[in-house]
Amino acid sequence: MPIRIAPQYRWSWLLAPLHRQYSIDRIVVSTYQSFTGTGMKAVRQYEAERDGNPVPEPRAYHHPIFENCIPHCDVFLENGYTKGDEIGA
């Protein structure tokens, strides 16, 4: 099975010796992004949730972001990846 790594993650130099030694079939890599990349609307939502205040509408996210991890921030494509996963692929 080929190892799928988006070009922005240049890890082949690290994985090559491990693959030679252990014959790696699959690697799962999880990355996380900050909600602040969504903009000030997300920052205001976070601050309101953190402080226990009403969240200003419209919300940046439908779900609470304070002390939360959102599993994906885009729609899934037919290949099982999101549009964000495909950036630079």
C-alpha cells in the first residue's frame, strides 16, 4: 500500500530508514489547526464561550470551540479526504 503524504509534509527522509528496517505498510498522521485561522468571528465565539457569555451571531462554527476539538472543518470528498486534505496534494 502506498504511503499518502501531502507534499507540504516532507517526511520521506524520516520514513525511508524506518521503512527499510521494518517494512512499513501504513502510517496515519493527524494534524491540527487553530480555530484562529477562521478569523475574528471564530475568536469572538471562542472568547464568548470561554467567558460564559452569549455567542454573537452568526457563529463561525455550529459547535462549541472552547475546550473542544472539531474533527473536520470541510466536506468530505468521494475519496474520503476533505478539500483541506487535498491542498497541495
